[in-house]
Amino acid sequence: MSIPITLNRKDFVSDQTVRWCPGCGDYAILASVQKTLPDIGVPKENIVFISGIGCSSRFPYYMNTYGIHSIHGRAPTLATGLAIANPELSVWVVTGDGDGLSIGGNHLIHAIRRNINLNILLFNNRIYGLTKGQYSPTSRTGTKTKSSPMGSLEQPLNPIALAMAAEATFIARSIDAHTQHLNETLMAASQHKGISFVEIYQNCVIFNPNEWIGLDDRRVRDENILYLEHGKPMIFGKDMDKGIRLNGFRPAVVQLGNGITEDDLLVHDETSTQLAFILASMEFPEFPAPMGVIRRVEKQTYTDGLMNQIETARQIKGNGNLRTLYESADLWTVTAKDQNGVASKQTGQLSLEVDEEYVDELDKEPEVTTAMQDRLIEDTIAALSPKAPITIDVSASLAKAVRQMNTHRIGCLVVTDAHDKLVGIFTEKDVLHRVVGLVEDLETAVIADYMTPDPIALKANLPIAQALHEMHMHGFRHIPLVDDEHRPEGIISFRDVVHHLKERFA
Amino acid sequence: MSLKEELKSERVSHLDLSRFCQIVSGTAVRQSLANMRQNKTNVCLITKENALIGILTERDVLTKVATNPANLNRTVDDIMTANPITVTPDTSAADALWLMDEKQFRNLPVVDRDGKIKGNMTHQAVISFLAARYPVEVLNRPPRPDHFPHKQEGG
Ligand code: SF4
């Protein structure tokens, strides 16, 4: 019998320092992937991340899984071989609009066409970031960049339409700034057998920070995103008051009301090829940006088909023999020939100067900074005046824990070991979800078995933004603060953070 | 822009209000807790003939049930907070938040004019709003806070 192992986000965080520019959208995608993977039902040793070259392609370093940072554009080829060689694996390809659609365009198309069991994540920021800001295959016509000072003359490639042309069996789209949507999309992709192609709109804060305006701002995004749900009419808008109707062959945005009802709207069907093409053609801002699962159909995977063919061949011809195979064809012998080396005209010396261009871009004045942005970055957690934590020893009984929480009228205990170091956190949530009505005798049960061990803890000198990040990503109501020795020195809650931001401007 | 200005222009219905489950009046406390666990939520709204009559939170469970397991066999009506204050979906998010702070509420059920339950406003809804409102500052952070890049060098 195998014992099920519960993984959590931390199991997927590597020890490497992340080297993307501060504020890059890749960070949010990384956080989402690390949050989702524990739940996909695959053991960690069976997960592999393969990338090509580019900013997004640094991804495998930051995942504590197997990974290959491979050749420019060639991630799909390595992934294809791996997925066929070991069908047990969950193989993730991380690529960008340059790596995936230009340098490796062909490899991508054919991996999709073969329905290999892969999850392809294409981070689309519509710019070359690593090489410092040239227009990419998805840049809009007219985009002014370092390599197109008078505006790009090229028509951008539509990744979803391309995936459709290659008959992808799963196609979805999401965006870095919408964590919940991205998590759900990644989960759906992981559960699909065959190729899963996910386009993720990603913010390159340095070279193309305004590309997704309207879609990555919480105030307006729901007005501009069409969230797709199979079998549901295509309604969108912050107040769910608009929809998509088909006029002849053309989709059109209509306002609900005045005789137009849900019944007039297009209904999403993940299995319809025609509808997927229509959705692929809908470009923001003319249309709301369709997000979610655009297409999902079941087809035989390449690996299954190949294994069937091998089995059939074996049944007809019996087991093969490699030597017989070698010797059945004409053989040539290659012999060495004297050769004079060809002299190179170049010295082979690399420039050792550091490229200052990133630094230049980073030094530019940020565009608009609101007071709130300043507060999130400049105010530290210490400014929240964190409450002193109420601690309890890891060997204490549940009964004692419950008594303490009730005496102090608090919802959270910080659990420490014999050296006063933080080892866990025990909250009223745990009382509800793990204790009441489930544990017979609170006196004999020990808190160590019911707490959340090794919780995320922060230092008080970090910006408030970090506390918001952990609270939003993981839904923790309480976060303990620790000193350099990992001894608890404070505790903060949702309410403390909101209250601070509220009072700061009162 | 201050938090008040941020939230003034949003209706409370624009926030993520999905953190609750619903249960009918008369259900045993034991069953109510099972429902909350199944729905992975900490808040339960209690209804009678589809109208909201009470609220039960993880705090009630801690203070009223953990210390007194006999309450598991009573009905949820016996331990809930009856007739909670509610707001309508078109209330501004700022007004809702200010009301919560003034009354020291952690939950504020949102009910429309026909009495239909539309959601539950929480501080977490505000946190999530701000995270998505300022993704560059809040979302785009490294997996380990101590591992922030020292050199700004891009990809
Ligand atoms: S150059 Fe752009 S995409 Fe690359 S790490 Fe920096 S912000 Fe991210």
C-alpha cells in the first residue's frame, strides 16, 4: 500500500534567487504554478519543466522539480521525446512569444499537431525582454521599439488561432494579474490528456509595461474580459450587462435589455471548432478578451497511438533485434582524412563590458505612482504596529490551546518549540476544520498534530506589499512575524493590513 | 489615490464575495460544521424560506462549540448570530468596509432588495482587490521574500 503524500507550495520553491526584473509578471505566474502543482495529483518526481531561451525560460531554475533550460525554440522537441519515453510524466513547456512563435515556431506547431501529452505555457508580453526590447512576433503593427523605431511593419501572429490551425485539443487563455483565473486555467490544463496550450498575457514591466492596460487592472478588467464557461451564454461586464451575439458570420457586442436577452447570445461550446476560431479572432479592445478554456476535445495522444502501433507490430512480427536491423541495410565505413584547420578571422574575444540598458530602463521615472503604490512599497510591516503573539508550546494539548484562545479572545496561536522558535500556527480555522466534532478528547490530543507546521513567516522590515501577497495568494488570515532567529515577535491579520491602508489616508 | 477613493467607485458586488456557504434553519450544528468543512469556508449563512436569518462563523465555533461540545447536537439557530446587518449589492465597497470597521465585523452579508443572498463581504475581498489592482507591487513578488534580486538585470 502506498501512503499518499500531501505536497504544498513550498515543495515546489527552489533555492535559486529569482532574477527577473522587480515587478515582472513572471513572478505572479511562478507563484500561481507553485500554488497549483500540489493539487494536480502527480508526484513531484514525475513533474518536469522544459524551457527554451528568454526571460520566461528561466522558469525551470525556480521550480524545485526536474527541469531543462534547453535550446532556443526547441523546448517542444525535448518535451516531445520525454513525454513519449515516459508517459507517466507531467511535462510542462514554458516559452514566450519570441522563443515559441519565432525561433521555435515550427517546433511548437508540430508538437501541438501531434497531440503530445504536454502542457505548453506561452507567456505573451509582445516584446523581446531578454534582448532588451525589440518587437516580437506578437507585437501590434506600428509598435515602436528599439528595432522598429518608426513602428513595426509586420502583422502580429495570433497564438490561439495558430494553436487552432494545429488542431490543439486544449486551448486556453489567462493573464498574470488574475491569480484565481490563472490557477483554475492551469489546473484545467494539467487535467487534460494530450496537448494543452495556454496563452498567458504577461506584463514586461521594463520594456512593454502598458501592453495589457484594460485587462490587468482590477478596476476595469471585468468590464473587458469575457470569462468563458462551457454551456453558458457569453455574458460579460462588471455588472454582467453585456453579451456576445452572432450577426451572420460576425460576433458583435450587445447590451442586454431593450429586448435583448440571454437567449440571443452565443453559448460557449468547448467542442466547437468553428466557435473556437471565432473566439480566437476576437481581439481586445474591439472585443472583450476571451479568457478561460476556449477549446477542449478528446483525441488519441501521439504516445498512445505509437504504443498501439508498436504492440501491433510486435504481435505480427515478434520482438525486434537491433543487430539484425543494423545489418539489414547497406553499411558505410567512415575513415579519417588529413585536413588543415580553417583559420578564423575573428579573435573569439567576448565583450566584457556590462550592458547598461536594463539599468537605464529601470532608472527611468516610474509613470504614474499613486499614493497607494507608495504605501504598499514604502511602508513596512512594522508600520502596522503588529500585536504581540500569544505563543503556545508544541507539546500542549488541544484543550489548552482552545482555552488560551478563548481567554485571550484571539483567533490565532503561534506555536513554538523548546528554543522558542516558530514551528507552527494554530487558528480558529483549524478549530473549525480539524478539531470540533472530529477529535474525541481534546485533553489528550496534541496541538502539534493539528497546527499548520512551518507556516509562512515574514520579517517586520519587509514592505506591506509582501504581506498582501501572502494573504492574497494563500488566503492566510494571520501571518506571524519572526526575528532573525525565527522567534515569533508579532502577528498580523487581514484586518490589520486593511485597517492600516484605510487609516493612513483618513 | 487613497483606499477610500479606490473603493468608492466600486460597488460591493464587484468584489469577490464567494466566501460563505448556506444552510437552512433547523439544521444541527454538527451538520452545519460538516457543510462548512466540505465547502472549505469559515462562514455559514442561515436561511429560512430563502431569507437570511443568521450567520455562523469560525469565531462562534471556537467560543461556543469547542468549549461546549454538547452544542453540536443543538440546531444552528441556537448558536448563530441572528438578524445580521446586511448591505445591498450596489452599496459602494468603501461604505461597506467602513461599516465593517465601525461595527467590528469580519463578515457583511450582501442581500439584494428582493432578499436574495448575493454574497459575503470580507476583509479578504479587499485584500484580493488590492492585489489585483496593484499586481506589479503585490503579485509580482518572488516566492521567497528574502530572495529578492540584488542586481536588476532582467531575464
Ligand atoms: S525584461 Fe521584461 S519579461 Fe524580462 S524579466 Fe524584465 S520585466 Fe520580465
